[in-house]
Amino acid sequence: MPLLSVIALGGAGWYYSGFVIDPSHSSEYPLEVTAVEGDQVTLKGGTDTAAPGTYGLTWADGNALLGSVVSTGVGTVTRKVEKVSRGALRPGVRAFLDRSLWGRVRPSAVGVPYEDVTVPSPLGAFPAWRTEGTSSTWVIAVHGRNGNAAEALRVLPTLRRFGMPVLGITYRNDAGAPAGPDGKLHLGATEWEDLAAAITYARRQGAESVVLYGWSMGGSIVPMAVRKLPDEPIKGMILDSPVLDWRSPIAYGGRQMGVPGFLVSVADWVIERRTGLSFDGLDHVRHARDFSIPALVFVDSDDATVPVEPALEFARSRPDLVTLVHTKGGGHTGSWNVDPEQYEGAVRTFVSGL
């Protein structure tokens, strides 16, 4: 291959790799509010605005809770507005469909008292929040890529009924948190160290054991920590739309962007060279036999971000440990949104079994 072609190929792979490992803290607002009439809002844009269930609608200075779909039109969806939490919902507002419901908020949004705390680590002090409880088993909540701990709020009331303190953490390269040495996302390969620091914090605060709860990329960080910390008192892990094999979502995202398959392979190679991570090492399906604690895994058939096949294979390979809940229509991390009763029931059963 001519040298210039090699350089061009490497440059293209480097460019695409940035979409995967470059942190991004800016919000995107792909939806436009075109009408607000009574308790109904009409949205234009996006691909999932007609998803069944309950969702948030979050914009720059506001948030509303959306209920059922009332009607659909050409490129538009009209949904019921259950509540406007803050801000003014009006035509012209740009927003996004928020599966975490309330945007970047704290536990007080769901009526749960909390305390802002910091988790010390070799990289510095990591912001976190903590709710109180009577149980000696804590839940440590690990959000997804470029996300925040508000992902845990949907299930927080359920965990609170068990008296379990919940620690909602940040990890390297999050907004307001210390950066990693190279400022890049390592997809769980180093972020697990920040979760380890959170476990240490919890134990120093009186926790005798922990349950690790991860969404999306958090669902890659959690099993990596479990594999790396066999001596820690980790009772179980709950994974929601987890990334258990990074090659599949990277390839899937490439197809959505029209990136040729061979260029995705180049990007995989570039990512490993830029970060020092190993995709084989991050493949938790490949390492399924390394696990010895129970796991509750949620997947949704309509996940347009993380293919569900690795999680299904993980469940098939460890039926002795894995309880799988498979929903449809909710999308990425949307299993709660499409069926809160089933979701919370599964969490209650799993936690009770621990």
C-alpha cells in the first residue's frame, strides 16, 4: 500500500477513534417543540420520540415529564405532559428525550435526602452524592459514558426501601472530576480504579459489603472492577444496557455514521495504541468464567447504541449467575422507562436474594 494511503487510512482511523475516547460534556438538543396545548406537547426530530413508556424532556434551562403518545404525524410526535419540573415549556424550545427523566439533578428531585461528598483517590477528589440508609450493604451507582449520576434516580426509591445507602459517583474525565493522565476515556480499562476508590470510601464509612450498579459504559466499568477486585466484599452487580464487548458498539456506531467496516477496524487498532487498553481485556463475555457473584442484567431489543447480543451471550454462558430482563421499545438504558413495574420488581427480587 502506498505510503500516502497508509497515512490517510491512519488519519481517518484516528479521527473516528476520537468519537469513542474523547470526553464530551456538551448537551445536544435534537428535538424541537413545535406546539404546547394544554397537557400535550408536539415534538419534531429525533428517532425515538414515540417510544412507549415514561420519559423526561430536558432542555437548557428546563425539564418536563412525558407520558404516553397521543398521536404521530409526519416527522412529529405528540405526547402527554405529566409535569413541568422547571423552566418554561413553549414552542421553539430545543430539547432531548431524557431516559434519566430529570436531567442533571440530585436525589432531592425524587424526594430523597442526600449529602454531597468527595471520594479521595490517587488522581484527586471525585465529587459524589450519598444517601443514608440503615443497611450495611451500600449500592454504588456508576453512570454511562459522558453521563452523570442522575441515571440512578429512577431506581433510588426502590433501593431506599431496603435501607441501602446509595453512593452516586463520578469517574475520571467527568465534568468537575479529575482528568485521567491522557484525558481520554479508557472504556473501563482504567476507570475501574475510580470505582475501587469509591468502594474504599464506602467501607471507611461503615459499609460491610457493596452492590455495584452500572449503566451503559458503567456496565463495563462494574464488571472490570469485579474482575480486578476479587477480595472486595462485592455481593452482586446490576447492569443496565451494559457494554460487555466494546468492539460491537464501536462497529455499530460506525455503520450508523456510514464508516466503512475496514476503517472501524483501523479505529479499534488506533484506540488501543492511543490509550494502552486491550479490547480483549475489556471483553467480559470472553471472561465470563472469571465471575463468581450474581448479576442482574437489563437489555432492550430497541437499543440503538449498544447491541444486545454480547449481554445475551453473557447471560447464556453463566445461567448460574445471571438473571436477564429483556424489554422492548425502551431503547438504550430504557428498560425502566418502558416498564417501571417489571424493572423495579426485578431489582427488589435480586436485592432480596442477596
